[in-house]
Amino acid sequence: MPDSRVRVEVEVPAGDVERAASRAARAMAKEMRMPGFRKGKAPPSLVIRQLGFAPVLEEAIREALPEWYERALLESGISPIGDPSIEMVSAPEAEGEPLEFKFEVGVRPPAQLGEYKGLEVGREEKEVDEEIVDTEVDRIREGFARLEPVERAAAAGDSLLIDFEGFVDGSAFEGGKAEDYLLALGSGQLIEGFEQQLAGAEPGAEVEVKVTFPDEYQAEHLAGEDAIFKVKVKEVREKILPELDDEFASDASEFETVEELRADISEKVGGALNSRAEEDFRIAAVDAAVEAATVELPDELVTARATERWERMERQLAQQGMDPNAFLQMQGKTREELIEESKPDAAKELKREAVVTAIAEAEAIEVSEEEMVEALEHSAEHERTTPEKLLERLRQNGRDAMIRDDIRARKAIELVADAAVAVPLAPVAEEAPAEPEAGAEGADEIWTPEKEREKAGGLWTPDSD
């Protein structure tokens, strides 16, 4: 068997089998009528006697096998990749007998390490462009801007005070009417094409705006429909920015002068850029260690990880209220095509995991009790408990090994980055770091095991899936 797969044989104790059979019998009783009992109220023992043990056991296995498989993974310390193939070895013929099954599943392959200490890695020195500071100052001024009515045609950047009502096939539709609606031109507040048809409108103008709702519009009765909006422009308002002077700096910040305000912005932007430079350096150091190592990746393992990445994206889309199928339509691709495109990133991810794990083993990195408790502080606060109590609960559930592995991986990454030799690169002027888009995954982020599990903040916990 290749290093990228493992086979595990599992024996489920008779007591666990009996409990699963009792649960299955109670579920099956809900559809049964038996003399002397109300529908669904017959005891499990009577249901088993009536139906026979075999059909009840079959239902019990179907329901309980995922739990038994998960427990076997925890007890064996296996981190699976992809779905397992499961085979029943022996099923009990009567109550009081254990059950045996075996499974094969993909696992992270071992890495043959090359050099991972003292690697020479380029590091850019970031410089803050004055245009970045200008942009940030303008953003602050925007927050203090006022809107004043003007008697002229609307232009880009203006806001319009409007009344409107929408019609489809000549009939008004629900949610298509508003009064005294303040619309900022260029804001994209309304359906595509709406704002553009109001450019150049003057106060008092009445405009017919013609639009087509997207095929995937949230209001299904409007999806793909042509609509006409009757719009009355009540006012055109021009945005007036405050003068950029010391009085503005004092009103908008804790500083007395524009010079002090700009210096503070430059310092904060510089700090953000340097933090990004440090993160880039750490990524490059780990990638250099990966490049120096050898990791054999079967295609089926890469496909399994690429599939996991898409399934993770499906869950994120669902959490954001988006239908994954609608997302696929927007991309103009099938599920299989996106999984295929994800394979290079999946392979990179698997190699990083394998190398980081191998480095942790080579360096005999240990994790202390104090580190475990400290790592759980955020999650404990989120769950309104103490880190110590949360750690104890993880131990009882057999989940503490996951937290320990997460911390070991972090420490291995720190070791590689701290041991790397920075080779200064020419300073570059860059824009300020942008906020990441919701649901976006950076393919070049440093991998750590908890990246896949931290969703609500902090490390993975049993209640965070």
C-alpha cells in the first residue's frame, strides 16, 4: 500500500452496537403500530423481536458508521484526505456480539526534507507612497462631507433625492416603490443600469429608467424580467468636502495640524506594509523549504484535496446566503471544472502540510500545557468558558491532539522563518494592504492545520464545525 493511504481495522464493542441498535429500533418504531402501544411508542426490544435483529442492525450501521469511523480516526491519530472506502468484516448475528469493519483512506504523504534552516530568502522593504496618504486623507474628508442642493444637471459624485416606482408588464410590483430615496451616483446602490440613466438629470425632471433584472435576482418573481421605473428627481445635491486645513485635522482626529495627521497615517500604513512584508517573507521561507524537500503526491490524493477545498467553499457560500449552483453559473463553470482548476493549489497545500509536519518531527517540537491553554483563550471566550475547562472537554472527546498538532505546525513555521536569512530587495512603493473579500482564500497563505477549521475565530473546537 502506498505511503499516501492507510488501512485500519476496527472492532466496535458489543455495548456500542446494542446502543446503536436501540436508537435504530426507536426510530423505526415511529412508523409501527403494535398491540398495546400507541404508534411509535413500542420499546426497542419489542421492535427488534418483531422485525428481527438483522434489519434493525442494518439501519443501526447506516446511522452509526460515520460516528464509529470518526472515533477510529481520533483513536489512531489519522488526519484523512478524501472519503474512505469502508468494508464490513463481520456483523453480529445476535445481540451481545461486537462488529468489525475496516477502511482505507488517503493521508498526507511523508516528506523527505532538504535544507530548511539558514535558507536565503528575499525580503522587500516597503515604502509608503504619498499617494496612499493622500487617498486616506481624502477618505477621512469624505466622512465629513456635506451635501448641498444645486440647480444644475447631475454629475458623477452627486447625490439625487428621488421618488420612484417600478413596473413589470405595466403593473407595479411589490418593493419597487420609494419616496425621498437618496441615491449617490456611482455607488451601485440600485440595479445595474439604473444610476447611469439619471446622469445629467436636473431638479424636477421625470425620467423613465429601463432595466432588466439579473437571472439570479434574489426576488425570484423579478428574475430576468424587464422593468420600467418612473423616477422623479426632487433634488440634485453636490458633495462638498471640508477644506484640508488644521481646523479640519483637529475636528477629524486627535491631532492639531494636517502635518501631524498625515504623519500618523503614514506611520500606520507603513506598519501595515511592513507586517505584510514580514508575512510575505515567512511564506517565502516555508516555500523555500518545500522546494528543497521531496513529496510524492498521487493524483487521487490531489483530487481528493481539491474536492475538499470546493466543499469548504460550498459551506462558506451557504453561510453567506449564496446557492453554490448559482455561484457556478456566475463563474460559467461546472463543479468538476473548478475542482480541476484547484488542483495546483491543492498540491501546494499538501506539500506544505507534509513538509511542516516533517520539520516538527525532525526537530522533536513539543507543545506544553501552557501553550495549549493559551491557544484556546479566544475559543474559550467565544464559548463562555475557561481555556482549562475547554481543554479538558477536548481531552474527554479525544480532540486535544488536533489542537496540539496545530500548535506544533505553527512552531515549525516559526522555526523555519526565524532561521531564514533575509536578502534585502530593492525598496518598492506599494498601495496599502486591502481588506480581503468575504469568502476569498489566499492560495499563498502560510498553511497551518487550523486554517481549515477556524471560522468563528480562535482554534478549532468540537462546536465550531
